[in-house]
Amino acid sequence: ATGTERAIRIEASSGLTDADIKRAVEDAAKHEAEDKQRKDAIEARNQLDTLVYSTKKLVSENAGKLNEADKLMIEEAVKDAEQSLESNKDNPDELRASFEKLQSAAHKLAEAMYKGAGGPEAGAEGAPEPEPAKSDDVIDAEFEDKS
């Protein structure tokens, strides 16, 4: 409307030259494998640490339901996993192996607890399910909120 022309020019103000950017990209490529291994180790360590915590919690919450053999088995598996967390911090393969061992022990423990609790209620398999009481004051409908 005024007849004047304006131009906007956007420039990067980072101060990095093309050589600096290229060097940073090359440096990142050199350390890619190392970074991936570090990431794998951290993820494996976190998984194992979470499993150790949840297994300890399971044992403490169900201490009265466990027999001594199961307690000893799971406590030893937890102890081995904790040692692995300390000694193999940067070795994802060792951490995963420890995870598998502890997970297997935890599954055995859960199975033993399930069997000890009697499993599914006896006699319930052949009984027909009772029909729910019918209520006439319940209406199934769809609605749309228009607020």
C-alpha cells in the first residue's frame, strides 16, 4: 500500500562454521556404536533394577505365604541380580542374563504361591454361573455432551 518494498534475511547466529558442523557430525558418527552400547546397558540396568524392586516387594507382601525353600531360592536370585547390577554396570548382555534368571525365579515363586493358595476354587468349574438380577430401572442409552 505504501509502495515500499521490504526484504527479510534470516541468518544463523550460532557462530559455527561449516567445518565445525562437519566435524561435529563426524564425531557423532564415530561414537554412535559406543552410545548405542551405553544406551543398551542403561536400559538393561533399569529393567533389572525394576525387577529386583518388584520381586522384593512381592516377597515382603507375601512372606507368610511362602515356604522356606521358596524364600531362600528367591532371596538368592535377588542377591545375584543385585551383585550383577553392581559389577556389570556397563555390560548389557550380563545384565540381561541376570534379568532372565531373576524373572525365571520370580515366575517359579508366583507359580508356587498360586498352587499354595489352592489355585482356582474347587468345585466352581462345573457349577453354572448365576444369572445377574434383572433391574427394570436401568436404561442403556448413548448421549452426546454439547457444552
